[in-house]
Amino acid sequence: MSSLLGCKNLTVQFYGQMKPVLNMVSIDFQHEENVLILGPSGSGKSTLLSVLAGIIPDHIEAKVKGEVIRKQNVGILFQDPDTQFCMQHVDEEIAFSLENRNVPTEEMVLKIKTLLDMVGLKVELHAKIDALSGGMKQRLALACVLALEPDVLLLDEPTAQLDPASRKELFKLLKQLSIKTGKTMIFVEHVLDGCIEWMDRVILLNKHGEVIGDGHPKYILAKYKSQMEEAGIWRPEVYPYEWPEVIRDKNHPLSKQLNEKYLQSKLKKEALQHNNDSLMSAEAVTISYERKTVLHDINFQFGKGEWISIIGKNGSGKSSLIKVLAKLKKVSKGSIVFKDINLKSWKESQLYEEIGVVFQNPEWQFITKTVYEEILFSGEQQNVRRESAEAKALELLKEFGLLNYSDRNPFNLSFGQKRRLSVATMLLFNQEVLLLDEPTFGQDKHSAERLLSLLKKQQARGTTIVMVTHDMNIVDWYSNRVLLFDEKNLCFDGHPFSLFSDDELLEKTGLIPPLHYAYERAVKEEYLLGKQSILLVPN
């Protein structure tokens, strides 16, 4: 069978780098295949998609050897949706894709509405793109790619910025699209549940950019289990098991594991000690953007040394709140108080000695020419002694797996490496507060755990961690408080165990809890159903 898309002996090396990103890669993709590409951060997954799409070397320069086979129209969804947009408004961006297909102007409005509905993006047609949340932008980028009606879809971390419920919906949409249209879909993804179950193949790359495995998902997960664990590649939480069998068999290995996790979460709540000393507070705060209210009448207090997770659906105002707390955006009403002083009265130079910020888009932070200089720059801004800053910078480069990239331009790193660098620049000295917007997305398992461990050490030193995240396992395991935003309101402020045990609130907000809470709930329901059926059986 002839290949629809593929490569033979493909080697890619970027200029100025000592080693190739991809090394002698040979892959064939067939009609109507769904393929998942796995590998650690920096293994060349995104580079492979860019070569298959023709972006490398046509638009991004690199030394490319080998053969690339491309017989059909290919569409690509990038990891960072902002790099995909060239217009200011939602309708204009989709219309641009439609114009490339010579769609008549009179048909465009209906097609744009259909595409927005298909990807679940509920915004005004002429909404400004820069007013959208990261997750909304990702949905828009997908709509633009679908507007081109490609034969092959290349999807680079399509759910990276989506909340759990939206992620579930998007995977369902893509699966239905695959069945309905027969499009070939090639994924790079680290959240595997909801995706790997309907993949035909999994291709496994190692850290050297070499293909070490290619086969059915069950085969790859079983045969390369140790290699995946060693490389820090995320594994699915349930697959290849069936959920009903896990619930009904208490001796099932996954049942035992989930039960143990649930008990640990419960014990964490019982051991919690509250800190009533207010370091930062919001008093009747309302946040608006483009004349629209994002958050309304919000009140909270953050204590010294707390770890607060901020969660909610895409577009619920989480990133806007981070910008307000960092004095990068003004409140419409109310006030933010930091260390007993209104945030308005703080000089930026003094404030940023006390507060560190990690943005959702790491490239917003980069201003120097090398990774090493980027970390040192933050020390220079805070008048840290050069010798001390250099020693700490080398330590951070090692901790974050970036030592071998110290001379590289930050913009030439992989997305996961950029993310780690953006966090490292904020850990050179001890601030009172660290504000982090999705610091772990795009990370392999080892990198995420390393990053979280370093943040935990900062917390132990007294730093208050305020983190926006869509990873409910991080919320459950690391946070001592969680703020849930829904419909412009703060609808929960308390311990993660209390939130994830509140079935009514979970149902109302559409929040999907960590798997061990879902397991505990399912086991209780199974028991009640069984008990009821026993009562109904006559003697």
C-alpha cells in the first residue's frame, strides 16, 4: 500500500546546534489512520509534524536529510495557537482559511458559525482574538484548520490548554470527525486518556529523536513500559483496563492503587494547618475586559506559605486574575492589597522583587540571546551578586534539564523546554509570592515532577504559590487550597478534598475530579445499586 504521508531516513538538525533533533526517522502513514506520537520533551515530536507539514525547511530553516512523502493536503494545529493567527477577530481568522479555498463570501457566515459550533467555541463572531483565553484560542485554531478541509490533520498537543471537561469534549469531537470523514489524524499529546483508546498506532521516540517503537497502543504500552517510565513519558490512567471491571473488582491492581490515593488525599486534609495571616487579599474585586465582566465581586485572602490552585473552565477569568495580582491589569472595582498596602501604591520595581510571574506563553518573558543569560538577567534586575547568581543559575539549569542548552537562544527551545526556562528565571531568588499560569503543560512526567518539587521547596521556605492549572491531580496533591471560578463568580474556596467530594458542585460546574475520587464515587454507586437490587428480590 502506498503512503499517504511519511518520511524515510529523515534527519533534522537546526543551525547552531551540535546534534540532530530527529535521527534517521522512517515512518509511513496510511489513509484513515489515527496515530499517536509519544516521546520525552525535546525528542523532536513537534519538529516531525512541522517537517510533515512542509513548514521545515520551507519556513523554518534547518538541515534536512532524507525523503519526505506528502501526497495529500495537510493541515496542522500548532502547540501554541498564538503563532497560528494573522487577523484580529475570530470571524476574520476563519474567513482567511475559507478564502484560501475560494469559498464564496455569501456562504462564509454560515460556515464560520458551523465551524465555531463544531469546536464548541461560544463567542461573538467578531470577538477580538487577544481577548480569548488560551483554551478558546486553541479551539479557534482548530476551527481554522478544519476550514481548510485537509486530508490529513496534524495535531500538536491540541488539548494542552483545555480544562478537563473541554478536553474530553474535544477528543470526542475529533473521534467523531475521524469516523465521519475518514481523515488521517496524527497526534502529539501527553494527556492520553480519551485519546489513546481510539488510536490505530503509537509511535515512540527516544530523547535522541529516534523511533524505538511503532505498533498497536496495547503492544507499545506493554513492551516499552520500562523505557517510557525511564524517559518520563506519561501513561494513560485507565487504558488498557476497562472501567467497569476496575470498579467491580476490589482486588484489581488499579482499584487498589486508586483506593490508596483516595485515602492519602483524605489524610492530607485531616493534617492541614491553616494560616490566617493575610499576605495578599482581594476585596470586592470585579475584573472586566473589552467592556465585559470576567469576574464579579471576588473576595479572598492568601496566607504566607500557602499553595493555592486556581481552576475553572476556559474563559472563566483565571489568567486575568493572575495579571491583576501581578499589577499587569487593572481591576474595574474593588482593590487588591499586598502586605497591607494597596497594589496601586506599589512601585513596579519594588513589587517585582516581592512577586514573580510565569506567564501562560513563556516567550513573553524572554529578552536575552541565551538560556544562561535569561536566568542571570532576572538576578541582575534584583541586584543579586554576580557570583551568587551564576552559581544559582547553573544549579537551576541542572535541575530543569537545560544545562546542555545553556548557549541556545530561548526561542529555539522546544515548547516544554521554554516552559521550564520561564519558571527557572523566577526561582533565582526567594520572592514572597510566585504567580504561575499553567507551568506544567507541555512537560513530560519527569520535567513536571521536577518543577513541582522545586516549587514545593520554595513553599517550604515561606513562598506563597498561586498556580493556574487544569491538572486536577496537581490540585489534589500539592495544594492546600483551591479557588474554583464559574460563571464570573468564586464558587468555592477551600481544601481540594472538600471540593472533589462535593458531587453536587462538581455536577453544577462540570468539573472532572481526579480519577481516585471518581473511583470512590463509582464504587459507592455500585454498592447502593447492588444493595437496592438485593432489597427488591423477594424471599
